[in-house]
Amino acid sequence: MNDSHAMPDRAAQERWLKTYYLTRAVFSFVWVAAAVGVARYSTGFAAALLVCYPAWDALANVADGSRSGGLAANRTQAANAVASLAVAAAVAVALPDMHRVLGVFGVWAILSGLLQLGTGLRRWKAYGAQWAMILSGGQSALAGAVFIHQAGTAVEPTIATVAGYAGFGAFYFLVSALSLHAVAWRRRGAVGR
């Protein structure tokens, strides 16, 4: 009897994850387009985008953690949400100095990448198809180290530097949504045989 209740919960959670990953991908693609299209002509808009990106990440982690058993059961996402809110505030304080902003993004990319890696590993057992999230978390941590290095150079960073990072994130979220669709499709095919 317990198993009959587990399947609808699992199916609902898989649907949520597909929607969540797809929403994150769309948001990031739109953010990148705004960053490389409009933000280079408006420092105010660029500043708003730079603060908005980690704030959105915090909101997304809270929403996903809440839908996935609560934040107490999803400590990596709770920590990621807190870190992302702190980074949004730190970016606001660091502006307009893009070297400092890039340094803040670097620290955040390392921390959030490691937390995302932890979330992906935890979900692997239950849902599979988390390889893109695991890879994304690891790559985020590496990108953070590069950001910190770039923040210390004489070259003036721009929002385009962060846009590249966001673009990779969008790609990984899209791949994660498609991977979950593929797993569900294969499962339905196996049941039908």
C-alpha cells in the first residue's frame, strides 16, 4: 500500500523537476540575451541584472526545496538560497566596481556550484538523469576560480563575463529537463513491453 502512494509522489516530483529545470533554463537564456543586448548600453540596467541573477537563484532554490520535501530536508538548497541572497546584497554594495562584482560572483559560483553538486548527487538515486546538474555544479566551481583570478587582473570585466557563465547554466538546466523527459519516456516504453 505504501508503494502505491510513492509512485504518484515520484511522478509529481519528476514533473516538478522538469518544469523547474525548464523554467531555470528559460530565465537564464532571457537574462543572457538582456545582458549582451541591452545591458551594455545602460549601466543601470546592467546593475539591476547583476543583482537580479543571484536573487532569482535564491528564489528558485527556495521554490524547489519547498516542493521537494521542504528546505529542512534539502539543506544544500537552503544553504544555496541563503548564499544567493547574500551575494545579491554583496553585488549591490560592490557596484559599480566590476572587479569587486566579479570577485563576489566568483566566490558565489564556487559555493553554489558545490551545493548544486551536492543536490544533484542526492537526487541521482531517486530520479536519475542528474548528470548535467552534477557536471554543472563542478563547472560552476571551476568558473568561480577563474572569476576570482580575472577580478585581480587589470582588464575591466563586464556583464558579458557573467553572461557566459549564465549561458552555460541555462544549457545545463535545459539538458537536465530533456534528460528527465528521456528517462520518463524510456520508462514508459519499458512498461509497455
